[in-house]
Amino acid sequence: MIQGPVLVTGASKGIGRALAAALAARGIPVIGTSRDPNSISDPLPGVRYLALDQGDPASVEACAAAAGPVEVLVNNAGQSQVGAVEDVSVEMVEELFRMNFFGLIRLTKAFLPAMRKNGHGTIINIGSLTGPFTPPYQSAYAATKLGLEAFTKVLRQEVGRFGVKVSLVVPGYIKTYIEPRSIAPAGSAYADDLTAFRKARDKKMDKASPPETAAAKIIKVMEKQNPGPVYYTGHLVPAMGFLKRLLPEKRLQKMVRGFYKLD
Ligand SMILES: NC(=O)c1ccc[n+]([C@@H]2O[C@H](COP(=O)([O-])OP(=O)(O)OC[C@H]3O[C@@H](n4cnc5c(N)ncnc54)[C@H](OP(=O)(O)O)[C@@H]3O)[C@@H](O)[C@H]2O)c1
């Protein structure tokens, strides 16, 4: 049984908020983060909010120090980008990595020593289907999430023997506030294909599963005695995870382009 505290990054909205609400409703102490906790108009009862800008190392260190030891860390906060590789500057890619990847690693490292010494702790990272399925126009986002999958699988092998459990939960489309930063300069050679991709993506988002679906899955993983490395959540997503293991990469990429009505 989870005693807490559970630290949920990005708990002001979307999946993080649904997760924080579900945990608090069970009486589990929750620490939730936001870049600006004072701007949360309807804070959840039972949730202690802390400031965290994951792209800023000083903010990450301050957040970890203010939180103190936690039983569970859910690395949920994330941002997304959409744009052709040619059109997205390296600086924009670096910015996304600072937030989705390096900041997350810094935060994880802040909690690991105490978890290892206690012989107990759980870390759940939130991935994305964009990682394993690599659709076009999300190269930076997919790279941060594929990198996170590798990081999760490696870390879990290192710390498992100290009683620390590490898993990745991979959501499909979940109806939240996530809005990818769109990079589409005038005259882009990719404009038509990118517009078609955005249209298909927005349609899928309209029919996406509610954040409570993802939150319930994350709690299930949290409660497992011996969790596996990767779990999928969302409409048809476990089946897609199965296909990913089955199909050759070339077939998979064709399927993904079909999924977004490209070609
Ligand atoms: N929704 C989907 O379809 C979907 C699919 C696959 C994966 N995911 C992943 O699920 C996770 C949650 O996303 P969501 O869909 O719930 O998005 P969301 O509704 O936009 O919520 C994102 C959360 O991240 C926080 N955040 C944003 N930038 C931050 C920064 N620089 N530092 C710290 N926190 C920051 C936000 O808090 P503040 O704005 O208050 O700081 C917010 O609470 C992300 O990792 C995302 O990649 C989502």
C-alpha cells in the first residue's frame, strides 16, 4: 500500500492533476508542482503545491529540497513541439530537452540517494507513444521520450537491487491541455504535409481518453509489488504496444503515416 508522500510533477492540469486528485482522494499525502502554484485557481484539497520549472536547474534543486524525501516520484511534467526537422532550430530542440529530459534526470537524481538508502521507493516516468512510433514532425519530442524510455530501463536495472522500482507509463492521446509549440515558418517546404498532420492530430485529440484513465493506470503501476519496465494506457494503446513488438519498423512507419492520413 502506498503511504506517500507522492510527488507529482506538473500537477496543475491534465494527467498530473487527475493523478494528484485520485491519490489525495485516497488520503495519500501528495506534493504537486507547477511553475506558478499561485496561479492555480482551484487547488486540490490534500495537495501541497511546490514551484518547479523543470527547465531551470536551480528550480529543480529548490523543489527537491522543499519536498524532502518521498516514497513515489511521478515525472509527469512535459511539453511538446510540432515542426519539421529543417524548420526547428537546434536551440528549440535544446530547450525541449532541458525541460523534458535533463530537468527530469536532475530531479530524479535528487531523490534517488534517499530511496536507495531506505531500500524503498518508486519512480514512474511518463513517456509518449510518439517515442516508440516516431510520427513525422515531432522529432524533438519523440527523441526526449525515447531517451526517457532508455533512461527508465537502464535506471531500473541499476536501482532494482536496492528496492527502488522504476517504470515508464506510455499514454496515447489523452484529452488534456497539452498544446505542442508549433513551428511552421512561412514558405516551409513541409507546410501542406504538416497541416494535414496537425489536422489529424487535433481530431484524435478531440476523441482522446480522459486524463483519469491515465491516472488510474499510473496508480495501478505504483501499487505493483514487482512492476515491469513499460506500461501503455489510452484507447487502443495497449494493442498498439503489442503491434510495436510484432511489426517490422518499415511496416510500422507506413501504419503511422496512415494513422495521420498522410500519403
Ligand atoms: N495528453 C496526451 O495526449 C499525452 C500523450 C502522451 C504523453 N503525454 C505526456 O503526459 C505528461 C503530462 O501531459 P498533459 O497532457 O497532462 O499536459 P498538460 O495538460 O499540458 O499539463 C502539463 C503539466 O506540465 C507542467 N509543465 C509544463 N511546462 C513545465 C516546466 N517547464 N516545468 C515544470 N512543469 C511544467 C504544467 O504545469 P504549469 O503550467 O502549471 O507549470 C502542467 O501541470 C507529459 O509528459 C506529456 O508529454 C501526454
